[in-house]
Amino acid sequence: MPLYRYQCEACGLRFDARQSAAKAMDTYPCLSCNTPAPRLAPESMTSTYNPTGDGTIRPQNTGVNSYDANVDRVIGDHAKTSYEHIAKRHARKREILRDNPNVSGHDLSRTDDHDYRIMTSEERNAAETARNLNGKAMDMINRHKKKLKQKESGNTLTT
């Protein structure tokens, strides 16, 4: 059964729902307020054809392929939304850095409300110390893993 996108005119909710192709033009009850919601026109249309050995082409196989297309669309929508949030955060950081020319990105800290602020010099020193300690710890872990790997293969490592 095809997946269609609907938008409720009463509450504004945009949602996807499966409905038989015979009912493709019918409204669908809103998932939030149960008001009949009209189907949205697709933003784009694509079609895939499968070539056959005799030179003819057939339309795309439905079934699993349509499921894959829906999964790909969901993944694409998620990636787009994530990128938009990242772009907003970067724009906010650039704004703060532009308004404070003596500050670098290492001076910024994320707040509980997902904004950014400039750290005090004590906070900046503590953050730098933490980064350095983390780097040293990761180096030690990687050296230990390398020793274990070489021990398993029968070689010994001297450091």
C-alpha cells in the first residue's frame, strides 16, 4: 500500500499514512485532532525502470523497493533536519565570534538552553586541561590496544 503525505488544515500537523491507491485522493483522519486532512501533492516525482535482457524495460518492482524508498526518504528528511540544526548552531557561533573579536571558538561553551556563551578564563583553562588529559588518556588506551593486538599475533612491542 502506498505511503502518502497529509497536512491537517485544522491543527497544521503534517504526517504520512498508508492508504490504498484507489483511495489516493480521499482525505485521511488527522493523527492529532481526527479532522479529515487532505493529501499533499508530492514535491517531486521519480520513476525507475529495470532493463531486461531482451532490450525492453519494465517499471520498478514494487514491494520491498517501495519500502526502501520510504526508508530512504525518512533518512533524507532526518539528515536535512539535522543539517539545518547544525547550520543554525554554527551561525550562532559565528555571530558571537563576530561580536567579540578577541574570542576564539575554544572560548565558547554551550548552555543548558542550547545557546552559547563565552567562558571565563578559569573555565577556559579547565576545559583546556580536560582536553589535554583526554588526549593523553586516549594515547595510553591506543598504545595498550596495540600491545594487546601484537601480543595476540605473537609479536612483542617495546615502548
